[in-house]
Amino acid sequence: MSEKTVDRFNEEKSTFSIRGADTPDLAVGVAAIRNVLATLPLRAGVYRMQDARGDVLYVGKARALKNRVANYTQVDRLPKRLQRMVSLTRSMTIVTTNNEAEALLLEAQLIKHYRPAYNVLLRDDKSFPFILLRSDHDFPRVQKHRGARRAVGNYYGPFASAGSVNNTLNALQKLFLLRSCTDSFFKTRDRPCLLYQIKRCSAPCVGRIDAAGYGELVADAKSFLGGKSTQVQAKLGAQMQAAAENMDFELAAVLRDRLKALTFIQGTQAINAEGVGDADIFALACKDGVIGIQAFFIRGGQNWGHRSFFPAHTTDVPEDEVMTSFLTQFYEEVPPAKSILLDRDLAEGPLLSEALGERAGYRVSIAVPQRGDRRRLMDQAKRNAVEALERRLAESTTQAKLLREVAELFDLPEPPDRIEIYDNSHIQGSNALGAMVVAGPEGFRKGQYRKFNIKGNEAATNDDFAMMREVFRRRFARQLEEAPDRDDGTWPDLVLIDGGRGQLNAAKAVLEDLGIEDVCLVGVAKGPHHGRDGREVFHMMDGREFQLPVNAPVLFYLQRLRDEVHRFVIGAHREKRAKAMGASPLDEVPGIGPARKKALLMHFGTGRAVRNASLEDLKRAPGVSAGVAQQVYDFYHAR
């Protein structure tokens, strides 16, 4: 929570609680809520309901806390879902705010932080990509950006995916010849790079264009991103005509190619949103208890992509409440458009509009389009929402069938909810690294992937079995410490190991040492033809080995799991190896910063020479004090 948030919100220091067992008890839960109710004020705020261990069950906001929380004591009027929540409640934490709009914003922050089991959750909350046109340089750079907006410049977005932002960046390079290189690369150029040769950069780094000319390109790019593509098109057409009349056919050809690029971009818009301006469009579809929400992002009349969302914990929750909760969490990180178009009226629409406007610093309107271009776009969003939901349900059905087959294949009592897959990567023991990926009924859970830097001496001996033992010991020893009751959803139902009998036995021995005997381990090894025939061999803990038919769907699924851990661990290993290639022996010396490290390397030439230098030689190096020289000498000669 930011300092600004702390100033605006006041959290009560005392937590009112009744201690009880983990078992649900409706009477105990109601008693805990009534104890809190006696001290609640009639003012806006947010409340958190917690179980006996202090884990947050639910986060809610209220215009008047006392009135809202009192509803939970009338259990006969509550739906079954909320009755279960009350039966687990043992304590509450209260946060007061200045008004209900602030409470709505804080509620979204806390839901994202705690991810309670009884709140509607936005699963796909990764950051959206933006285009950043920097303004802290004489020749501004255009680049893709994610995360906090610390850089100075103009941000355009959000874009629905990395693909949509990359397409727009390619268009900007073709149309406006803006540089995309880093400032350090820009400073060191003495001749144009390849992007200039292929007509995607104007080469300001070597003076092929002056600051005024480049500034005009930047202004055109801002107009294009601001939705004034017709104006840019007219300007380019006039410039091409003038160049042709002046017999400057080379310049006219360049302008012609830029016009072609602009026309191509306008023609490839999947959605014609001209005249809509800036708008975010949301449509909801529901079928068989599953809810999907389709989002279109329109900026300056241009379609910047669309994405489907499938919120979690929506069973028995009204669609109006799902949409409201989704929007508050979605705009927790993404700045809202000035116009938000929905397929339904929301009871808390005016409140949501006020809260988003307060956060954004400008007026945000929420409306249901009735006619014209906006209505046409909404109808298209509805169709997309229904189609995306049907695809999701079809995929879920197939996935559920595959998981049932996995359970039958490996003698599991029920389809696995969490599958962990492990692999190691190294080159003759160097830069050794282990990895774990996680899959479940909804697909890969990339937020739960883990990397393990191999720390033991086993890596130096090129011992795959020892590396696997280290990874399993660290992973499951920590699990025993953090979740001994195995009720937090982080314990695997099935563990797949990329390897044969040796790797399987190494992992099995670690689990036996830790007293873990009920985790199913399976080794997945290449077949007799080294996997070229697609016939992996599955090694079971009881010594059995078997293969599956080449065309078996469950085999394809298990191969996909194995390939994902391959991709993840190899990518992580390459990244680690690349960092090691640029490392210096002086990085290990404590207290030596970049400036002194550079001074020592410039004076001695190599890290080995620094290590072998005498104390007197170290003292004579420029920029190195006697104390630093002694520190470096002692580090290399301590033994």
C-alpha cells in the first residue's frame, strides 16, 4: 500500500476476534461478527473476514460499515456461499475511509493482495503492455513498456497483448522512422544500423536527420497514436505530391512507401472503431455457471486489441456483482479510458465512475450504448464473449477428460488438481539450474513456476541425480515448513520428473527422508529410439515401466507438460549463462562498486592480474584508496 493510501485510509489497530477451531461453525461465526458489530461506526470503509488462522476469507466495502456487516448476522437471508463463509469467520479487520468511492478503490487493492476465497477474482491480472514515446532526449525513443511508469514521456495503451503492441511498433517504425535503440547504443554509433538500411529508422544517431526534422516525425507519431491517422495520411500525401512536382522522385518513393504502410494498417483493423474515440468495451457471457468477459480497447478510433477474461469464484454470484468486481480489479493497474461501455447497467455504476475518475484524475463515464457505432461495437463484443466462453467450456471438457485419464493411468484416487514437473539444465555441471512448472485443470499456472540455483558441490561433478536431490530437498522441506497441513493448495497431487529410473529414485529417496510417502512420483524418459518415435517410457515408483500408444491423447498431454518444463529450464539456464559470461572476478569482492572495479580493470587489464597484484601495486592504481587496496588484497590472499 502506498504512502498516499496510508494517509487516506485508517485501519483500526485492534482486531476483534473469537478463537475457534478450523471446523465450520455457523453460531461461532455469527458471534464473532456480532462482537465486531458492537463497535462499528456508521461510516464508509472496508472489512476483512478472517478464519481461525487469520487467513482472509472475504473483503467487502460499505457506505455504512455497521449496517453492512449487520447483514451477515441474518444468516437465513444469506445465500449458501456466504453462509459457508460466515461459518468459517473467527475475526474481522476494519478499515475506515472518507467516502464510499475510496472504499471501493481500497477493496480492489486488498482483493488483489489477499486473493480471498469468497471474492470474485480476476485471474489474468498480469500487466498490460503500453507504447512509450519518451521525452527525456533530444531524439525521443519509441519502445514497448510494462510495469510502473517511471520514465518521462507519453504512454499509449493498454494493448491487449504483446503481439498487438509489436504490430503497432512496427507500423510506427515504417511510418515515422523513429529510433527504438537504447540511449547507450545511440551514443556509440558512428554509422547507421540495419534499421536505417531497411527504412525503419531515420538515423538521428549519425546526423542523417536534425532535431527539428525528427521532432516533426515525433509530432506525426503522436497524432497517429492519438487517433488522427486521416490527418497524417493527408499530410504524407501532400508531401509526396510536392516531392514529385519538384522531381525529387527518391523522396516521393519513400513517402509513397510510408503511405502504403499507413493504408495497410488501416485496412487490417479487425474492428472499425472510427468515430468512437477512446473507449474500453466490456461484454459478459454466462453458461453452465462459468462467466467470461470480453474486453475491447479502442484508442483514438483504433482497435488496440481484445482479450477474454474468466474470473474465478463466480458460482452463485450475480452477474452485476461479477462485472463490478471485475472492473474494480481490472483498473487497479490499468488507467481507464474516458468512456467505458458495458452491455448492462450496474447498480454501482455511478459509484464506480466516481472512484475511477478520482484515481485517474479525469472524468470517466460508464454507459450502455443504445445505437450507432458504439452499439455495433457492443454487439460485436457480445458475440466474441459468447464464442470465447464456448471455446473455454470445450477446452475445459477436454482438459477434464485428460485429467481423468491421467488419474487412471497413474492410479490416483481422483483427477489431479496440481501437477508439478521438474527438470535440470547445465553444461558439464556449470551454471546448473533446476526448474519446476505447475499445471492444473485450467492449464499452466505460470505465476507458480520456480527456478532453483544449484548451490551444492554436486553441480561441479556433473551429477544429475545429486542436482535432482537438491531441488527436491529444498522444495519439499520448505513445503513441510510452510504448509504442514497440506490444505493451502500448494501440495502436488502428481509429480512428473524429466528423467529415468535414476532421477526417480533420487527424488524418491529425498521424500522418504522427509517422511513424505503419499506423493505420486513418475519419471518420464525417452524411449528406446531416444524419443524420435514419440514413445516415452513412464517409470513408476513400484518399479513398473510402460509406454502408451503413439496416438493416445493422454500421451500428447504429458508430452506437452514435459516440453513446457524443458522450455522454462532451458530459457532460465541460457539467461544464467549469459549473465555469467559478462561477470568479472571482482564481482565477488565485497564493497567494490562499478567505479572502482572499472578503475582496477583499466589499470591492470584483467581480473587475474588484479588477483595476482601485490598490495603496493593495488595502492598505486588510480581511484583506489589504501583501504580499498587492502580489502582487495585480503580477499584474494586470506588463505
